[in-house]
Amino acid sequence: MAQACSYFGAMARNNAWANAQLLGACAALTQEDFVAPRTGFFPSIKATLNHILAVDRYYLDGLRHGGRGAELFLATDYGSVDDLEPAQAEQDAALTAFCDALAPQDLERTVAFDRGEGGIWHERIDLVLLHLFQHQVHHRGQVHAMLAGTPVAPPQLDEFFIDFDRDPQAGAVFGGDR
């Protein structure tokens, strides 16, 4: 079980690195390209990146028994990458700290999430984290595809874990050379 805890810390670091890579690329967009209508689950790069942050906030709030719940969706609407980037970095640091503090007995513990009209749902911490990381990958992929329709090249987002192709920045985030 301790190995599972280190897995979640590694995934949180990968998540933070991939978000930084993606937002770094998006910072090169014009404001017009950032907000332009695009094909995806959300109608723009801006809307998709805001959704990623809102969901991160919602789940971490529940994991930490914060009590803010769905209000976090309404409080997340950043109009520019310059405003969104530090907010996402702060959220990623908080998620990494949460994962680093996990003890094996925490993983199967349940926490409550207010689903509005759907009521209160109790979910296992390990499954919430798996869902959260999958959610991130899913929507980052959509932004990655949207970037392909702009003058900004989509960044590599899968070079974190494997020594052969690990980005030097990922090495620093992951804990240096192995």
C-alpha cells in the first residue's frame, strides 16, 4: 500500500508538469486564439482550461473536507492564460502536497462530495484520485488537439516517467536524476 501512495505522488507531479507544459504553450497564443470557438467538449481553449482547474478545485476541496463543493465551479473563470497559469500551478502544488501526505490507510477511506441535486456521495480517496488524473489527461488532450489549429505547436505531454525520453524539467519536478 505504501507503493500505491508513492504512485499518487508521482502522478501528481506528472500532472503538475503536464499542466505547466500545456499552459506554457498556451501562453504563446493571442487572446483571440485563446478564446476562439473550437471543436471539443468545451467550446474554446479558455473554457477547457478553466474546466480543468474548476474540477481540480472541486475534488481537492472534497478530499480535504473543505466544504465549498459546487461553488468552486462558479468561482473559476479566468480570462487569460496569464491569470490562469498561477492559479493552476497553485492547485497542482496543493494536490501534490495532498498526495505526498497520504498514508496507506487513507486510500480506502471515503470522503463526501456534494453532487447538488444528485445528493451527497461518498467516494474512496484512491478512486477519486484515479478519476481526477484521468480527467486531467482527457481534457489536456482536448486542448492539445485544439492547439493544432493555432500557430502554436502542441507540446509533448508524455515525457515524464521513462528515463529514455524524460524532459529535463520533468526530472527536476520528479526529484532529479534517477
